[in-house]
Amino acid sequence: MEIPVDDGIVLYTYWRSSAAYRVRIGLALKGLAFESRPVHLVREGGEQHQDAYRGLNPQQLVPTLLHDGHVLTQSLAILDYLEERFPQVPLLPADAAGRARVRALAQLVACDIHPINNLRVMQYLERDLQLPADARTQWTLHWMAEGFAAMETMLAASGETGTFCHGDRPGLADICLLPQMYNAHRFGLDLAPYPILRRIETACQQLDAFTGARPEKQIDAA
Amino acid sequence: MEIPVDDGIVLYTYWRSSAAYRVRIGLALKGLAFESRPVHLVREGGEQHQDAYRGLNPQQLVPTLLHDGHVLTQSLAILDYLEERFPQVPLLPADAAGRARVRALAQLVACDIHPINNLRVMQYLERDLQLPADARTQWTLHWMAEGFAAMETMLAASGETGTFCHGDRPGLADICLLPQMYNAHRFGLDLAPYPILRRIETACQQLDAFTGARPEKQIDAA
């Protein structure tokens, strides 16, 4: 059930953006209605570089979230804000050590896989370094495999891993994992070495909050 | 003054690691004593890849922090943990929107500049892509300049910017900015376009917590 928010939540999003996909899942898990405003990252050189959007988000990245008169950027900062303003359906555990574990798993993806493979980096590899397509794909797969191997090891080593990354409720680490799994499928990463990640992906895909946030379900999907 | 911590805090660190440098500043701002255990990232192929350290940190990155029986990884997750366990000298403002702003500034550096320029990426550019030294330096400077330009714009646009990134107390955004400024000096980035970043850097360097955390002050400095 969606909770109406008086002043509304607006999300500037792109269907295939991992970072926007994270926020879509977080909003859905908390049952928060929002208005999607698509920003096309590729068409006409990228709408994120146009003045109107740059004024909201000087990094020229998605997502940007509007709420209560605030303009919020950076997906993890947005998710922390939502956690503080809408504590129902918590995305983080209650104990400090558990929270640190979940944040570390989330940041493994959000700091150490995704930004290195993001659109602007891939464009630099192609345009500035003239790297051919197969080498660019190898680049993408390399950083995913390195990050996923570490994440699989961390999940295997901890008794706190449950149906989801942390216990039996989905949270911030799952929110970061699922969009990265989407990218892994898209680029053809061999997922055989990561049985725990695959199991958690399957568990998340049973939930409407995760499936409804998928790229192909978005109003701007190609 | 340092607050003794009964069970001790141990930080696995490397003098030039931006991420370890962040945690050193955070610990110092909170007045928390800690034991430094250096992990040499370059010598003998990198001590972070040896089994003993990999067992603590499967990502084979620094820092790792030990406290109260917990093994914590990812610098921002560690800083959030410290904020929750040791709320004295807060690193984040009290209001949700202010916290989101500070987190977004911190993540601009910690997600969108630093990981793209980190050692393992530079090694991939050199070893796997055979990119010459001048092109590698251009890569480094490109991502710093892009990130700093956005950060300068965000700081200039907000009435919440003060002596520091957020008001007149140093916090998480400053903690992320200062190590990135160190890297900018090291690689010779032209800092003229970023007067606010330079002003905040100068303000931070008046404080012992920031100067004591500098790379050249560490026990493993070359």
C-alpha cells in the first residue's frame, strides 16, 4: 500500500541507472508514492547535462529527489534521508554493528563497483582513450567480478546473512545488490561463482518492491 | 584530549590511502585513541592481498577497523559506526536534510572521485590497458576536476556552507574533502577554480585532528 505524502516526493530517474534503481526500491519498500521524472542519459548528449537539470544536480548524475522543499542527491544519502524521515520498514538493522555491516556491503557495490563502470567512465574509455568495445566489456566485467567475489566471501563468512544480505528482511545491502545483478546479467557476467548473491537475488525478486523498480517497468524504458 | 577506549580501537591503515586518512580524521575529531597497524599497499605486491589481511577484509582494501569484537570495513560505514557509538563531537548535523546534504558532499568524493582514481584502477590502466604515465595522470586529474567543479558549485549555492562544508563545525564532508585535496596537490591539479574548497582546506588545516591525520605524520610514511 502506498502512503500518500502531502508535499509529494519527486524522483529524477533513468530506467537503467543503478543509482536511481536503488532509490526506487527503497521508496517502494517504505511504501512511499512518488512522481518519476525521467532524465534521458544518452539522448541528445544526455539530458543530465542540460542547464535545467544541472541546476538541481551539479554532478549531472541521477538520481535527484525532491521532498519537503529539499533537493537531495547521491543515492545512499537519499536512502539515509528516507530512513530518517520515514522510519517505517527500516532499511538498516537496529544495532550499530549490524548497521555498519549492511552499510559496508552497500558501499562495496555503490563505491567500489558501480562508479567505476558508470556511463561517464565508459564514455571516457571510449572517447578519450579509444578503447575498443571488447576491452570496455572486459573492464566492466573485471570490476563486477572483483566486487562480487568479495561480497560473496563476506556473506558466506557471516552468521548474520539470512534470506537477505542481513537477516530475513530486505535492506540497504539488497537495495544496492539487485541493480548490480541487473547490470551483471546485462553484460553477461558468469554468476556461477556467486551462489549466495544469486540466492538473495531470487529472494528479492519475489517482492513487489524489487520487481516494480526494475528498469523495464519504468515509464521511460526503451 | 584522547578518550581511552577500554577494549581498544585498531585501525589497519596506509599512510597515503584517502579512505584510511578519512577514518584517522574522524577518530581524531572524536578524540578516540587508536592503534595504527600499517598495511603496505605497494611493497611485495601489496600486503592487502596477503591471506592474513584478506581474512579481515575480503575486498583487500584499507581501512579496516576493529572495535568491540567487530571487524568493520568501508570508510564511510566505519565513520557512521563511530558516529553512532561515540556521538560526542558529531560528524553530521542534527537535521535530516542537513545530514543528507553532508552525506551527499561526502559521497561525491567517496563514490564519484576516489574509487575511480584508486590504486587498483590505476594498476589496471597501467598493466592491463598499457596506458602511458601521462594518460594515467590525465585520467586522475579529469575525475578530480569534474568532482571538484560540482562540489564547488554545490557549496557556492548553499547558505549552509560556512567555515566548513556545513556550518562552522568540521564534519563528514570535510573529512572526505581533505584527503582528496591532498591527492589533488600530489598530482598537481590546478586548484584556482575552487576557491571555496581551498578556503575550507585552510580552515581544516588549522585543526590538530586534520593535521595529525596527514599522510606524512603516519608511522608508515615513506
